[in-house]
Amino acid sequence: WRPELSFDGERVLFCYKAHDEKSFHLYEMNLDGSQLRQLTDSEYDDIGPIYLPDGHIMFTTTRGNTYVRCGPYIYSYVLARCDADGRNVYLVSTNSEPDFVPALLDDGRVVYSRWEYSDKDQNRVQSLWTTNQDGTGTAVLWGNQSIWPDHPAEPRPIPGSGRVMFTGV
């Protein structure tokens, strides 16, 4: 799911869950399909990986051990980062509501969607946020109090424009 091309165009990073696995894990392979390697392996879901310019990987994960407050036991995804080989995973965000699908902006910040509905209506609370690659400087980018769309999902930068496109759900 959600393949991400390396900066040199030689490798692809993605997440995958085999039918007999409990969780999604991060994988990387050469663009021609050779040298497939699994980067993460735990009981947690690791999804939506992106390459960072400093050689690390950022992704969303359930490793935060928190869950969505408004329903049955559903894990919340938070931003995490790891070395290029999948080791040294650490949490970048420690939210109690989910963060989703990071993407790298031209200026080096990471854009992602966040479901933040504490003390808000649960349907109009998905918005676009940014953070620095190390998790500092977190700020809302757009939509924190928007009426429509309810959920700007899967943000991606439009190269060279300073603009972001997203799926409005």
C-alpha cells in the first residue's frame, strides 16, 4: 500500500500485510522488484512510509498504544520515524487521536492529516497539519475549523508550487 519512490528513483518503500500476518510492516525493494527486504516487524501496524532527506523514514504506526475515544477499541495511528534499515523506531507524535499518511513538502516539513476531535463535533475535525522531520514545530496547515470537506485526506505537495492537494472526503 502507498508506494513511495526514493529520491534517487532506485528504490520503493511501502507497507504490506500478508494474509497470515497480524500487522502491516514496512518493506523496501529496488524499483525492478529485486532485493525485497522487510524493515519493521512487530505486533503493531506500520503504514504510510515516506523517505526523509536525512536518510530516515517517517510513517504512521499504532505503536503509541492509544486508541480512538469515540468507538470500540480501535488503535490510533501516530507519526513515527526510524533509521533507513527500520531500526531505532521512535514516536514523533504522541496524540490520542490518529495522524495519517505523511508526505514531504518542498520546504522540508511533513504534511499529514490529523483527526482531532476532543471537544469538537466528530465529523468536522480532520485537518491538515505540518511538523518538522524530527516532530518539532507542529502546526495546523489548513482546515482545523473548516465546514467542507469534512476530511482532507492523503495530502501530497504539488512540486514547485507551495500548494498541497488532497482527497476531500
